[in-house]
Amino acid sequence: MTYIAPTTEQKFVLKHIAGLEALAEHPRYAAADADMVDAIVEGIAQFAESEYAPLAKIGDTVGAQWQDGVVTMPAGFREAYRAFVANGWGTIDGPTAFGGQGLPFALTTVVMEDLGSANMGFSLINMLSMGAIEALDHHGTPEQQALWLPRIITGEWPATMNLTEPQAGSDVGALRTSATPVGDGTYRIKGQKIYITFGEHDLSDNIVHLVLARTPGAPAGTKGISLFLVPKFRLDADGKPGTTNDVRCVSIEHKLGIHASPTCVLSFGDNDDCIGELVGPEMGGMRGMFTMMNNARLNVGSQGVQIGEAATQMALAYARDRIQTPRADGSSGGSPVPIIEHPDVRRMLLRMMAQTQAARALIYYAAGQVDLARTGDPAAKTRLDLVTPLAKAHGTDIGCEVSSLGIQVHGGMGFIEETGAARYYRDARIAPIYEGTNGIQAADLVGRKLSGDGGTGLRSLLADIRAESKDGVLLSLVDAVESVASWMLADASVNDRLAGSYPFLTMLSTATCGWLMERQGRIAAEVLASGEGDPAFLKAKQTTAAYYLGHVVPEALGLRAAAVAGADLLYAADFG
């Protein structure tokens, strides 16, 4: 199967869900006119299809190779990455003061979607630099910004996030990496970090590591953490990579999927000669970390869309070609037909399409809120905070569901690696885990996001859905979400809230997706009636919207009982 970017769908969702036309009316985004949007959407489609997609198989079967501290990427990766840098795809929404184009983040979301659908493992090198750009733009000194941001934005020097240690996973406050002042404003960094995506590779002549560490005398826990910029190579007097900075790749992990992404164990300061510089104030590392993480969580949520789109395209192609058994209704005259004509296969395919489109709508909606928030809109910032855990968790859950269905459509051939269907499931499975597990997203939703403002942000979202929706089942789901939220805020214990947090997150995510799918279905009908647009696309959009509202939304309504069941049964269980 050859990946084809869904450009018509992307433009439709950018316009009607992300609100790109309205964004272009703001002076900050005036350059994002229709011609620019078309150029970017069509341009990245061609780039992803021609440069990243052909490397997907070798990226999976050969993958990144480690030897004596050096990581070598498969043949073709270096050339494709150089083309990414040369074509400026990393600069779309970067700050203009440092070489970025200052365009909406929603357009960067399209770029990341296409690259990830074409080659998810490879695209991770592009994703993490975005969080580093945000961190330096918000917390770096003018000198740091001027020196590092131009090259990170273009991708010439990709960046990494170094948070996790063997004893400090979700409990970041348990980290032990140290940062000792040298006396000239820099620090000696010493410690080990694990699960560092693209922490070492041969695609660029430098790598910029953002590292969480603890300074001498800092208090225990997260309050004592600081953020440091630690390059692979120190810069010489001309600002070019010079001597090595005592950062060593000890090994790379052997993983279920994303083999094209080297997941590294990095050791800093084995020879006491690893130099870093403080980003932001001392003991202000958590602010910098969340700046990186919030950006990364939206991009990880997009990976559910990326995998969903690619898995759906492969399943559709197989179902059209695979001939098996006559139609049950006798309409094929006893002759075998392509399996796409059989009801259960059509059910799976339609679910794959509807769920992927729903996740895309949620991710693009969140991206639009990022762009509104950047204009100084406080309501957009509140809405973004609320929908970020939904986008990350629900988007990646959908990626796993859709890629699993893709294997099922293939039948036994889906379980055989040569067909390629299994790769999507293997790649998708990491997304609910990294950048904060989906359980942590659910806990964040019912904790900081729901309790932090007493439910005001949630009630605003539900009011928006009620004001637009005409679907009775969706409105019943909105009522159920509100009743669960009221119980969590008024009566539930901490354990009861956490026990119900995941079904609650799924309910709220589905309600939000249902709202956005209903809107798309209505607009598709209106455009079709006007005689404009692509009739086949618009009819298909109506069908997927109807499926989502008629099948997926009722399923979420059934989760209310689980959301309010409490924690007693969980703690009554005997796990030995």
C-alpha cells in the first residue's frame, strides 16, 4: 500500500473545526491565507509521500543500530532528513524572530500528521524539537534564544527531552541527575536518563538536550528540579559544533514498535566534563517541563490520527482486493466477492474511518485553541487546558483501536509481518504510554482540570455543545458527563474520582468528538446542497458523522455507571 495524504479531509477540518479562516483575520496569522494553506497542505503531502513513506519498511525491519555509543540510521534517512530541513518544514509555526514563519500551529499539526502517517518512528525526531522550541521561547534568555532557536527551528540541530530515569518515571521528583555550578554561570551535569527519543543519531551535526536535574541543596521532590540545555557538542567561537560534551549513548532499547526511532539511554558526565546552562530560574524546571510536555501531548495525540489514517488506508486497499465467499444475500449470484462487500468487514472499515476522523477533529480543534491562545485569548487558554488530556489520551486510544481493527480486516494475513498491518499496531501501542500515560491524563482531567476551577471550564464546553447540537443521544451524553462531574466535585473521594477518571475521560472525549462530527456532517450536507465541493467526499463525511453519532456516542453513554462506581470494588480485589 502507498500512503496518500488525505488533503481534502484535512482542508475541510482546518476550515470548519480549527477555524483557520477566522484565525487568518488576526494580524498575527494574516499570512495564512487560502493560497498559503493550500501550498502547505499539498506540499507536505507530496513530501511525506515521496520522502518519508518509502523509508517506513526499512525503518521497521532494520531500524536504528547502536554500536559503541554511536547510533546509525537506516539507508535513506539522512537524505530525507536533510530534505526536511532544506524545505523548511520545521519552521511553520516557529517564532519569526528566530527564523520561523509564525503561521498557525494548526498547519504544523497537518505537517506532523502526514509525516507520522508516512513513517511514525522517523517523525519523532521532528516532534520533540517543537517542545524544546516552546520551552526556550518561553523560558530561555535572549542569548540562548538567539544562539539555539534558529537551528532547532529549522531542524538543523534537533532537540530532545530528558526527564525519565530508572527510578523516576511518572514520579519525576525522584530524579537524581545533578547540576553543580562551575562558577562561570554554567553547570556540570552528571547522571543517567532513559527512554530518550532520538537521543543519539547520525542525522545532524549536533543534538540539543533539555535535561531536568537537581542543583546542590535543592529541596527534594519536584520543587527542587531545574532545567538545563546540554548540547551533544559544545560550540566553538564561530558558533559551530566543536568538542564533545561528555554525553554518551549507553544503549538503545529493543522495542515492540517505532524501530525507526532510537530510544536511548544517555549518560551525562561520566568524565565530569558535561557542561549545561540553566534555562529559566533555578528550581523552575517543572514550569519548563510542562511547557514541553503540553506541546508534546497534543502531538502524541495526533499520532493516534496518524496511525489510524495509515491503518485505514491499508485495510481499505486489502478489503477491495481480497476475494472471499459470495454475498450472504445472494446478490452476487454465488460468485465470491471482495470482502469489502461483506457486512462485518464494512462495519469495521466504517468504524475505522469514523473514529480516525473524530480523533482528527479533536486534535485540530485543540490546535486551533493553541493558535487562539497565542493571540492572548484567555478563554482559548482555558479550553486548551481542558481538551489537552482528551486529545492525548483519546486520540491514542483510537489509534490502538483502529490499528487493531486493521489487523482484523486482514484476517490471518494481518498477523503476518510481511503485509505491514501489524506494524501499525506495534507502533501505535507506545502512544498511550509516553508523554504521560493515559491514566495520568485521566487523573489530570478530574484533578487539576476539573477541580482547579470548580468545573467552570467544563461547563463552558458543555454549554457550547448544547448550543449547537441537535442530536438527542449526544445531548444525553452531555447530561451524563455533567452529572458525573457534579458527583466528582461534590461527593466523591479522591480514590472514587480516580477510579472513575478513565471512563469519564472517554465520555467527555466522545461528547466533544460527537459535537465536532455532527458539525462536519451538517456542513457537508449544506455544501452538497449548494452544488459546491466534491460530492463523493461530502457524502462520505455525512456517513462517517452519522455512524459516529449513531454507534460510538451511545457506547460512551453506557460508561456512566463505571464512572460513578467508586473505588471500593477495586480495593476489594485480591491480587495475591
